[in-house]
Amino acid sequence: MNLGAFSVSLAVRDLAASQAFYEKLGFAPFAGDAAQNWLILRNGGCVIGLFQGMFEKNILTFNPGWDSAANALPEYTDVREIQRRLKARGRWPRRRGGRGDDGPGELRRRRPRREPDPLRPARVMKKLAYTTVIDAPREIVWDRMLAPATYERWTTAFAEGSRYEGSWAEGARILFLGPEDGSGMVSMIEANRRPAFLSILHLGMVKDGVEDTTSDAVKAWAGAHENYTFTEKGGGTGLTVELDVAPEFEGYMNETWPKALALLKEICEEPPAAG
């Protein structure tokens, strides 16, 4: 039984912002109408649909009669035949349209609660937040937080010798590494709006120079965010760090992040070097 061309239909809140995000990942629109709040994007054989205000949840979509480029196929399994076969297997999708022997039709099946949701993260992450006020303009805080030499100083709260390799440019991949064996995290800069907001999307792990973004252990937390918000506060800067964290690391984060922010505050409030 061939279900047809597969795509993921995403319920998005902001079509333009979602389009911009996926275009940075190499997707390009090839169907749809932004004026009607929907677009279909493709990257090679991967197809996603972006739908604003049309449905509440994400949907796994199969299109009998289409190939991955939305071209009509000369032969395909009719939606009524698919419904018949699914019923024979104990599945009872609802059909909309196509009540006769021909014409367009649609099948829908809601995932039973006992089945895992393929579009939901494998575990629930905790959201943590830490704040500090720094007696320095936002631009100085931003630059000293990210410059390699000063980054390595304030991140000693996590591990001596912490460093990064890569770029802070929006859309760039970046590695956050420990001191010795090249192990750490592989991530992407999802947003860079200097000096107001920085968002890091964590994709997986790297060990001995080998990246892992597909193992079950990584999938349990991949997609976690680390966000930095810089606000003007009485001539200084209010800095808020928000994290998605696995519950077992909450204690470690609560211990180390205040120390890291104290070091960053000290670095940013240092007078500029003479000369």
C-alpha cells in the first residue's frame, strides 16, 4: 500500500518568521500562497508545509497521486482503497469528501493517546531562567560575553578550558567544547540581534571530533534552546538567560549559572585596557 508523497504540515504562529527560519536550513518555497497564510517548502526530497491559523496541531501528511514535487502520478492508490485496507488492519480513519467511487477525498486519523507522538520531544525539558544586572552598556556586555578570550574566562564556572569553535552569525553552526578531548555540544545560532537577543539551538553532541545528532540519547534533548535577552536598565544592562534543561541537570545549572553570571558581570565592569 503506497500512501503517496510524505510531508509534515506545521501549524505556525507567524508564517513569515517560519519561512525565514526554514530557508536558512536550505528549504525553498515551491507551492502555496503566502497571502492565504500557507506555503509548501522543499529541500531535496524533504517537504514541509507551513500553515498559519488553519489547524491547531502538526500533521503528518501523505498525498496519493503526487510525487515529492507535487506532480501528478499516472498511477496511484485511491484514497478509498487506502481507507479499505486500513480498516482491514483495524485502523479507522475518518474520510472527508470523495463519498462516491471517484473524485478527491481525504482521510484523517488522530493518534490514540497510548501511541507515542512522533512530533513531540521524547521527554519534557525544564525551563530555567537566571538574571543579573551589569553596570555596562549592552554593546559591551554582548561583545565581552562572546569574544573568545573573555568567553573562556566567564565559562570557567562550567569547566576550566571551555571554548567554542565557529561563528555567532545567525544561521551558523557552532561547537561548544570542553578542555581536553574535543567533546561538547553542536549547536546552531537561531537568532542574533545584537545587542538585544541571542538564541542558540542545541542539535547534538560532539565527541573526539565526531558529531552525533541522531542517537536516541541525543534525541531525548535535541532542540533545546539557550536564549539571552539584553535590556537597558538604568544606564546598565539587565541580562536574562533562559534554558531548556533535562530535569537531572537542574541542580547543576542552579549551582553553576549564578557563578558564571557573576564572572561575566566582573569582566564587563572592568575598565577598558589602557592604550
